[in-house]
Amino acid sequence: MNLRDLSYFIALADHLHFGKAAAASFVSQPTLSTQIRKLEEELGVALVERAPRNVMLTPAGRDVAVRARRIVADVEEMREAARRSQDPEAGRVTLGLFPTLGPYLLPHVVPAIRKRFPELELLLVEEKSDVLLERLQQGRLDAALLALPVGDDQLHVEFLFEEPFVLAVPETHPLAGSGPLSMSEIADERLLLLADGHCMRDQALDVCHLAGAGEKDGFQATSLETLRQMVAANVGVTLLPTLAVKPPVARSENIELVDFRDPAPSRRIAMAWRRSTAMGDFLGQLADVIRDLPPDLLRPPVPDTTVPIHVPGAAGV
């Protein structure tokens, strides 16, 4: 048994297709198939159910896949630790972000990361929060930015910042141009929200429940940009995170932003990594750079000078 064969099997577990797994592993399909059969013979158990148009892992195969990911991740972390012992601020970091945060935070932190760690190879992965958490646990990410709470004792969680929400309303809405709102003032509103599976949907629902507001029936968005366009079209109102309404996000017409009185609804952002990682010290330094945002960036915008976002291709969480 060797790391190469375990990597082939992980690729097959990811793709559940011999051809795609071979392409991802940069080998021919016969080579990958042969090595996986050798792995099965060595373990004395079938790892894969083979059918003409379907590939499934056996129960033993699912267990081996979990263990193989852990082994390969540990070896890669050992290699990374060795590289960092020669140059602690160089090497590669794979960082996950969820889509209602990534496009709006990265313009403010990537330049600072580049300046602080000029030799660092930073790979960014944008996925929904549950996918990021799974990949982090599997060793496929080095760290991830997530909204709190993060319920996993195997992860070290480093709080970064708290980001307030603002209410986005059409310019003709009764709340447009009003001062800071109390939560009770949105009790009769029906908010436009993201679809199931997005962490910001859960955060917005929490705000709705606290305020006595509800969700607008018959519509669920897949991105903040869609929510913004629906507000501009006078379909309803929504919550937007503060970073999503700050430059370099482009200005948009027909929308007004209204902030909340303290304590304003907000989300708490943290950076998480495995407690077992050999990169913990460096990831702590990286978290410090991300945490060091200009204070004004996390303050709700001035109503007469800002309007929400336009980031082409920005997806929901």
C-alpha cells in the first residue's frame, strides 16, 4: 500500500467515475483501475461496487476513504511543516470562504496578506458553509472562514470580527430615508431571503424571529445579487451584510439602506482550522492579518452616500 494508491482511491471516492478519477489523477483509466484492484486485494475486501453506468463505494470502501483522506492530509501537512521550517512564511495555504462573504471581504484583505506574506501561495475555495466544514474536516482545506457558531471540537476557532446587517428597501418604501430602526419596526415586513442551504438564510431567519417578521412567500434567491435586484424591482425588502454594501462594490439605484439601532443584528465571522494541523502557528498569523480591518469598514454606511452591491457572479451561501 502506498500514498499514490490511496490518492487514486480518494479521487474515485470524490468522482464515483473511473474516467473522471483517472483524469483528476493524471493517469490512464486502466492504470487507476488496476491500482485500486491491487488495493482491494491487499486489504482483502471490495471497496467499490462496479456497474456499467454506476460506481458506488461499499461500506468498507466508505470507511477506507475516510481513513485514506486523513492519512494523505497528515502526510501533506508533514511536508508543509518541513517546508515551513525552512521558510515559515512561504508555502501553500488553501482557504475556504462562503459566497456571501468572500467577494466582499477579499478586496480588503488579499492586498494585506500579499504584503505580509509575499512568498505565500494562497488558494481560495468558495463553497457553501456545510461543504467548507466537510472539506476542512477531511483535510481538503487548511482553514476556512465561517459564521459562528461552529460546532466541532476538533477545530480551533479564532474569532475575527462582527459584521452588522442593514435593511435594503426600495426607494419608495415607507422605511426609506428613516433613521436607525428598532427591531420592532420591521415586525410587519416579509423579507426576501436566500434559499435553503445558505448560512445567511439561517442568520436572516434568526433576525426575523427576533423581530416578529416573516419570509416573503414564493421566492428564494441563490445570491445576494439576486436579492439586491429584487429589492430594486420593488418586490420586497431584505437584509444585507455591511461588507456587501461598501466599496469597491458598485453603487446601485432604486435602493435605500437603513441601519439598525444598537444592538444591531449581525453575524460573527471566525477562521477555523484543525487542531491537529502542523500549520496552526502560521494560520494564527494569517487570522491576525484578516482580523485587522479598518474600523469604518464594519460600520453601516451613511444613508445618503451608499447603496448596495453589484458584484458580477457573486453567489449566495
